[in-house]
Amino acid sequence: KRKQLNEYTKLYNHIKVDKNLDCAERLIYNLIYNFTIENKSCFASNSYIAENVGVDIRKVKRTIKKLVDLKYIILVKYHDNKTKRNIILYNSKLINRDKKGDFESAKFYLVYAN
């Protein structure tokens, strides 16, 4: 007998209809978005994301790069932990921007953002 899951994933309309992303990219972005909305950031590894979405790790890496290029997300690393990345939404209130749009923060430094 298969165990039924009582869990669900919320799919946001703005992600569902995004023409810039293919179906797998939408699922990856949606997973990151859900973690970020719930926890203010996403610490999920590429392998965790790949397993939960049903794609390979290379697809996750390419999608994360694409999401950064599209300015949907930003990758950051904390000063006290230089090995793990954190993903936050580009429009997050956790980031301070000066008038030119440059990023500044005492808590973390940018890995890359366009």
C-alpha cells in the first residue's frame, strides 16, 4: 500500500505564466520562492532542489544562473560561512540598495548578481 502524502506545493500565478522560463525552471523557481517566502531565504542545496523537482543537478545550476541573470534571485554568502550559499529574492527587503541600485549589507556579501 502506497503512503499518501497530505502535502501540497503552492504554485504562484506569476511563476506559472512566466514566459521566460520553461516548465522545469518554473518548478525550480517556485520551490526557491516558496522557501524564501516562508523563511526569508533559501538554503536548499542543488541536489535537494533537483531531487524535489525531478531534474538533474546540471539543470538546477543552469536555472539558478538564469534566475540570477533575469534578476529574480540573488545568491549570497555570509561572512561567517564561506562555503554555503543562500538564495534570496531580488526584491527582498533583506537587501539595502543605494540610489544607483547597488547592493550593500553588513550581514552578507554578494556572490553574484547582475
